[in-house]
Amino acid sequence: MNEIKKEDIKQEVFDLYDDYAHSRIDRRSFMQELSVYAVGGLTLTSLMSFLMPDYQGNIQVKPDDKRLKSGYINYSSPKGGGTIKGLLSRPAKGKKPLGGIVVVHENRGLNPYIEDVGRRAALAGFISLAPDALTPLGGYPGNDDEGRTMQAKRNGAEMLEDFIAAFEYLKNHKDCNGKVGVVGFCFGGAISNSMAVRLPELAASVPYYGGQPAVADVPKIQAPLQLHYASLDTRVNAGWPAYEAALKANGKEYEAFIYENANHGFHNDTTPRYDKAAAELAWKRTIDFFEKKLK
């Protein structure tokens, strides 16, 4: 069978995967509904394989990259999960101290893609910490399906505390200049918004396709925001007009970008929802924003 091409897959398939990835349908229902699109040269098995993440061939910055000092640490989160494991990365050479970036994973734990994003941030000249909110349950299990199931068992408020504790850890790290921002994806985008509400000293927040905070909480936001949305992500985008209106009404500093013909998860280069042009532009904007706010 010929290799499946992204342009040959109907948008309904990506929407169906989004429902599955966010636990709105279970695996059995996902496969049943996906089978409708297994026509012609497409089989259900090939469709499933096409949609699942590929962590083997899509890592941009390898774990042993000599340009970085990168390794796992544990930090205290007394209001959250107790002790949390995270990947701490920083340039191997260059002047210090550095601006800090908390990198918040999706709804499935600290998988290889998010670790890679943490290393990319370090390669750009920052000290980054990518925590694993699944640490109290044993950590990311090695695959996203199990990770998603595990993360659903954790309390959302406690997970937020874990990432706030990561902010405090970075802020007080000897290699950090005290200016700390956050970037997050999906669940992590929602956490990035929530951290902006909770932390008046947060230096910058960059949510990617993340759920918005309550309008009543917008006045609490002090951090400048850079928000990234995908035009085809109707689920998350539904909350954006009210959020933007509240940001404007309260005179908050923000900029927002909506990437045309992009799906939720477009930055994740391990899945077919990845949009190379949108992802690269969004990441350049992210790093430029952090350059201005964290240095």
C-alpha cells in the first residue's frame, strides 16, 4: 500500500482523533467511527498507525546534544504532588544568568515531544524546566494512551500547583536571572493561562491552543501574553472571543495569532496534525517574545 498522505485524509478524521485524544470518546468508539474512513486503499490499521505519534524520527534536539546541559531533576511541590520530576535544560556554554521557561505538557505527561521542546528552548538561550505531572503516579508510562488515562486520575488544581512550584524552582535557580515565563500546549496552554492568573510576577505566558480562564479572573493577569490558536480548532476557539474581549476591557498586554488551515496540536511534529509552516512561525514568535520579556 502507498504511504498515507496528510492531504488525502478528511478533516473529519482529524476531528475524530481530537475527540479521542481529549477523552471525549473511548478507544473502542474511536476505532468504530474511524473504520468508516477505511475505504479504498486505506485500512483501519494503517489509519490508526498514521494518526498515532511517532517519537522515533521526529526529535529535533537529541537528549545527548553537546550544546546543552540537560537532565532530570526533582523539585518540591508541597501543595501539589509532593515531589515532581522534570527535565532541566540549559546551554552548555555562554553567559549566565538566563531567563527561565517552564514548559507544560499536553494531557498525557512528559512525553518525548515535550522534552524536545524543553531542549529547543534551552538551545535558544534559556534555562527550561519541563515537569512531568504524572510523577505521583509513576511518571510518563512510555505511551500517550496510558499517559492520558493516568493524567485523568490526577486532580487539576494540584497539577496547577506542580507547575507553579516549577516556576518557583526556576525563579530561584542559580543559573536563572529571576525572570520566568511559561509555554504550554493543549492542557499546557490552559495551565499557562491559569499561571498568568495566579502569578503576578510571571514574566510572560505563551499558551498554545489552550483553554481560557474565567472572564472574572482576567483582571488578575499581569503577565504579557502571546496566544496561538489553530483555525480548525473550533472546540478551543469557542472561548477566545470572550477572553479577548476581557483582555481588551482590562487593558491587558497581549498578542494573538490564529493559523489558517491548522489543527489543534499543529506544533506537535510527531503527529500528522503537525503543520510545519505554522509550527515554525509560532515557535519563532515564541522565542522572540521570550527574548523581549525574559532577558
